[in-house]
Amino acid sequence: MDELTLLILCGAGSIGLIGFFVMKMAMGGGGENKLRNRLAKGPTDAETLASKKTSFKSDLKGAFTRLGQAAAEPFMPKSREKISGLRQSLNKAGLYNPSTLRTMMGAKLIFLIVGVVGGYVIGVTTDKLMMMLSLGGIIGYMAPQLWLRLRITANQKALTFGLPDALDLMVVCVEAGLTVDAAMQRVGQELGLAHPAIAREFGIAHMETRVGLTRGDSLKNIGTRTGNSGLQSLAAMLVQADRFGTSIAQALRVHAETLRLNRQHAAEELAAKASVKISFPLVLFIFPSTFIVLCGPVIIELMSSSLYK
């Protein structure tokens, strides 16, 4: 074993030990819970296995959250504008926990260190140390931000896809005699499994009305909080319908049909773009391979014929 391999193994072992001790300290001791479970009635094997898996996931998530919050303390933005912008991005992604902001800032530092260490290991093995260090640091620092953008896109898509179904259920509830607030609560309960994103937003709006906000303010908060155009137009439509005394059920039915029509147009637009997008891999990869397969034997025969001798 040469010195380079020994150095890499020692570095990886030291990083693993440091990570183990940090995770151990962050998780804390679980002796009290183990003793309580031992003294209590023993559950079945399946329940024990399920509880162990759930507790491990929750402990790992809590450890990462505490570690990220501790690492984020020196890097927290000082101005209110930056904090408000970060909080708005987290709200658009559906992350409403107050500790998520610190966790995101700490994740940037943690992934930066992991990226630098990984770039150092790869750079030592490939003799491109500076390039791998820089590339690993950039990827590690940008990884949480890229994840947040993907989370925002997925949350917005879930809200857009679930809103027409929610409006159909609201039409049924309103026509059955429920108020708009009670209809939103009922729809949030019924759509918790099929569309959890829209159910969460309706649940938050209902809780805001219960703590004293008016219906118009809670509806406006949905659009401001999520940044979704469908929910913003829904809030404006319900406020106008309430102000002018028009039929809520008819307005919801028309709005749901409009959203479905917009979704159909978006799908048709994607289908029309598919033929253009597929032309690039067709020209770059499929056509050259086809030409090589068709023209290769002919060229070989010509090169070996008497014309080139």
C-alpha cells in the first residue's frame, strides 16, 4: 500500500469518526427511553421494527436540524430584506417551520465543507487538486439552493394540479349549505391524502380565520404566502364574490373550469415543444450513429478496393 492510499484512508476514517461523534452529540442519549420501553408492555415485533425505523428517521432529522442551526449562526443575514426574501422562498416551497431558515443557512456551510473534502480526495487521486477543490466547494455551497428551487417547483406544481379538484369539492360543500370557511376546512380534511399541499394551505387559512382574521385577509394570505397564481386568482375571486353578493358556487365552478382549461393549454404547449426538443438529441446522437452504421461498411469496402491501391 503506497503513501497516497494510506493518506486517503486515514483522512476518510478521521472524517467518519468526527461525523459519528457529532451525530452522537446531536442526537443525545436515549437511555431513558430504552428503560421506559423495557419496563412497559412489550409490543409486537412488527410494531417494534416500525417504531425503530420512525425513531431513527426522526432522530436523524432532528440531529441534522440542530447541526444546521448551530452552523448557521455566523452566516445568518443581518438585514430584514434578505431574511424576508429567504423566508418568502421557503414559504413558496411549503416550508413553514421557523427553524428552517437557520437549517438552510447551516446546510450551505455543511455541504460546502463536505464538497471541499470530497474535492480534495478526488483531486489527490486525479492530480487536479485546485480544480477539484474549487468545483467541490461550489457544488456543495449551491446544493441547498438548488434543492430549494426544485422544492419550490414541485410545490407550485402540486398546488396547481390539486386546485381544480379542491374547487369541485368546495362547490359540492357550498351547494350543500356550508359556508366558505367550513367548506375550506372540509376540503382540507378530505384532500389530505390525494393533494396534501392544497390541504395544508386550506387548513392554514381556516386556522387564521379561527384566530380572528377576516375571510378576505386569510384568502389574501394564501396567495401571498404561496406565490401561486391560481390561489391568488381564487382569493381575488372569492373576495369580489363576497363583496358584490354573487353566487359563490357558480363562481367556484367557473374558476375550476378556467383552471382546467389553462392546465390543458399548458399540456398542449408542452406537447408542441416536444417535437422541437427531440430534434437536438436526434441530430447530435441518432443521425451520426445511423450514418456510421450505413456508410461505415461502404467506406471500408472502398478503402480496400483497387481504386485506393
